[in-house]
Amino acid sequence: MTWVSDLLAAVPTTILIWSASVAVGAVLAIAIAAGRTSSNAALRTIATVYIEVFRGIPTLVWLFIVFFGLTSFGFSPTAVFSAILTLGIVSSAYIAEIYRSGLNAVPTTQREATTALGLPAHIALMKVVVPQAKPIIFAGLGSFGIHLLKETALASLIGVVELMNVANYLVERGANGLTVFLIVGLIYIALCLPIGGLASLLGRPARAKKMAIRQEPVVSR
């Protein structure tokens, strides 16, 4: 099975598309989540519409819209750039909801306590709210990161030479389809495992600290 090396050679492109898309989505999601939780009704509406539109339309449709749409406006983006841009924008809608759900999971009493102590809003957010929301946010990011890695296979439909594109090419050239796609599946599993492990690792310190506080014995007086 000398063609296995061809599959492995396509892995860096898959990782590039995934990592760049996560970076784009994670940054854009900050602004979207801020709008979604804003006290301004107009900002909330805009953020909500953005999220529903990009989550409601299949990613493949957005991929074709971006790839062929930019060409119609005189741009000539590469297939890789189109894939990263599409997956990044679509990801931002999902990640924004992960941010929002994680922050909303922090008890309101914690927020009220920071207000009572007179802490500035940004300090309260970064020092009190975010540390408690981290386990929930990273758990959500881990699950979504695995989902997004599998979504990178869609890039093969616009000509990106990534893992699925090479697998299809090998089968068309006579390789055994069952064997090829079983190995592709194993490669995806090997790529997904570190994502889940990293998400768990990043969320662990806050969770461990929280558990330690809960388990602290009460000393009677």
C-alpha cells in the first residue's frame, strides 16, 4: 500500500485548513457573542440573525457561495483560502454560542458579588466569570473542533488537495475503496483525539479548582 504516503502527505493541508478556520472563527465569535449578550436590542438582533443564518444554511452551500461568489466580483481566491474563509465564518456562529452558553452558565450571584464589590466590568469578566466558564467553553470547543475537522473534507469539492480529495483520487486510479477509506477514517480518528485531549487539558485547571473548593471540609466552631 504505497499510496498510504500520498494520504499522509495530504494531512498537513487538512490541519492547515482546520487550524486557520478555528482561529478565524474564535476571533470573530468574540464580537458576535458580545453582540448576542449586549443590552442593546439592535446588536442582539444583528448577532442573532448572523448566528441563525450561518448555522441554518449547510456549510457546503456557503462554500460554493464564497468560492464562486468571490470570482463573480472579480476576485480570484485560491481554493484553500475560500475553504478557510468559509469554515472560519461558519465556525464563528457556532463558537459564539459556545462562548455565550459558557458565560451564561456562571451563576448570577457571582456577577452580583462583583458588582457589590465595585469591580470594573472587564476585571469581573476576566477574573471571575471567564475562569468559571472555561470548563464549559472548552468542552464545547473540543466537540466543535472535532466536528470542524471532519467538515474540512468538504474542501475537496472545490479542488483543495486535502485528505478526502486524495482518497477519492486514489480510488479513481484503481486503489481498493474499502481499504482507502478505512485508513482515511483511522487518520481522522488520530487527528481528532488530540483535539479532545487538548480541550480537556485546557479546561481542567478551573474545574479542578472548583472541585477542590466544593470538597473543602467545613470546620465546626
